[in-house]
Amino acid sequence: MGDFSASLPHRQGQGPGRTATTPARPRTGFARHYAALDLGTNNCRLLIARPQGDGFAVVDAFSRIVRLGEGLASSGRLSDAAIDRTLAALRVCADKLSRRNVALARSVATEACRRASNGAEFIARVRSETGIQLHIISAEEEARLAVLGCHVLLEPGDGPALVFDIGGGSTELVLIDTTATVPTVLDWHSAPWGVVSLTESVAVAEGAAGRAATYERMRALVRESFAPFAQRLPRGAGEHRLLGTSGTVTTLASVHLGLDRYDRAAVDGLIAPAHAMRDVSNSLAHMSPAERAALPCIGRERADLVVAGCAILETILDLWPAERIGVADRGIREGILRRLMAAGR
């Protein structure tokens, strides 16, 4: 993959007549704003920001669980209900974009739209009904953007580090070299299991024994999908550094901290003991759905999906046995913003 700071094409904008390669002229007296929209298999997330020093200051944000990929594993298509939920969220995003002085925007879609037979049809409908032009990015670009958005949170150290992004429809694993000023991607892997796709592909058995068997089946599927990457990983890499970005890792970190409600300031940049995150994962996997739903930072929306996330996280720890896990509440959107701001200077 090479240096992930290398330029990538910016072909999409926030609506008709606005593309990333033809920025709008900022109105006099207004700060220049940039927008990044990430439509995943499970979430729709928007970030609007303005440059500030070497980074940026968030002006507006939006996040909603839409489950765009619900039912995709069995049907191969985005369902009408999922499309309707997602369009409702994208209309909110379009309204926010229209009310901000956005000079440059990029909107991307990931695994659900890559996999769905009606993905292109959905993209066209989004453009027609909301004015947002989504671009379906490759798994490789998704991995690059996630790393670009969160790598600054890696612990200092020697040797390669592993960054992972557990999504709704896939999981990206990226091995990076941090010895240079700008980290370099050494290798990457995209597995077809995310919290939605894995949940829908493994039948959930009832009772304590059934839940344990379900969890082991999930772990086995993920382990198999990681096998090609596992064979390529360096041996004797010294201290294993690990950084995760996703709803799974931030949710598990919140449970580990015992938070009554999600607190980004407490979670983003947290370094958690790996054994503690394993303990949380095992505990959640063996709870009933009602018990998981009762936990403040999980709730009903995540109660059924978090077990798959736990299975993926534990399998990553088997693959790359770090003593600690860095937690990032940042990723693709932040990576997009950094690219846009660099291009807009």
C-alpha cells in the first residue's frame, strides 16, 4: 500500500454542482468549512469542521444507527426499510450541509454498498432525493482513511503497529511502520465480517450453553477470514502496539470504564489493558440480550450486535497479542477531513 498520505481522487461533493475538485468560494466573513460523510453498514456519520492549527475544530456533527446492511447477508440487496431509514438520516445531513459554509465535501459509502446488488441504484436515489453524491470506496481506501484519521493516538514504540476498524459489514486490519515522520502502511487485510454481517450469518442459540456455542462459532469464522493476513504478519515483532477505531471498541471501552453514558473525552485516546477488554467481551457474550440492553452504553440498539464485535476483537487479540489496546473515537471521517484540508490549502 505504501505511504497512506499519498493523494487519492476526490470526486464527490455535498450536492449538485459541488464537487471536491471544484470547491465553492467561501462567503465573505465566514470561516472555510469542510465536511466528511461516512455511510457504513450500520451507521451514518457526518462531520463538519474548520482548519485550526495543525488539525481542525468540529463545527457540526451527526451520527445515527441506520443498519443499511440489515438483511444483506441473506438477500444480497439493500432492503426497502433499510434504505428508508438511511435516506431519513441523509436528509438530516443534507440539511446540515446546506446551513453551513462548506467549501469542500466528500461523502463515502463502504461495505454494504460495495456488496449490494442494488448499491448503484441506491447511490443514484440518494443523489436525486438529498443532493448528496456518495462514492463507494474500496476496502483499501477505507483502511487508508481510517489509519490517517486515528494513527496519532498510537502509543510510542518500535516495530510495526496494528490498526483495526471493526465496521458493520467488514473489518479492516492495517499494519503500519511508524519510524518515519509520516507512517507507512506495510500490509492490510479486509475481512468480510463486521458486527452486522457476522450477527446475521450465525444463528443465535438460546440459553447459556447456546450463547457460548454461538460465540465460539463467530470466533471460528473470523479466525478463518484472518488466516491469510496472519501468515504474512512479522514474527518476533517485539512489543505489539494495537489501536482500534469503531463503535465496538469505543462501546467496550465505555463498559470497561463503567460509564453511565458515553463520554468521548473519556474514551478517545484511552489505553486499556487487553485482558480487561477480553474480560468485558467474554462477559457480554455470555449475557442475555436483555442483560446487555440494560447496560447504559449498549442499550437496545447495540445489544444484538455487540457480541459479534466482541468476537472480532478477541480474535484480533489472538492475531496480534498486545498487552494494551488504544481506543480511538475517530477514523474515516477524520481521515477524509485531513485530506480535504490538505488539498484546499
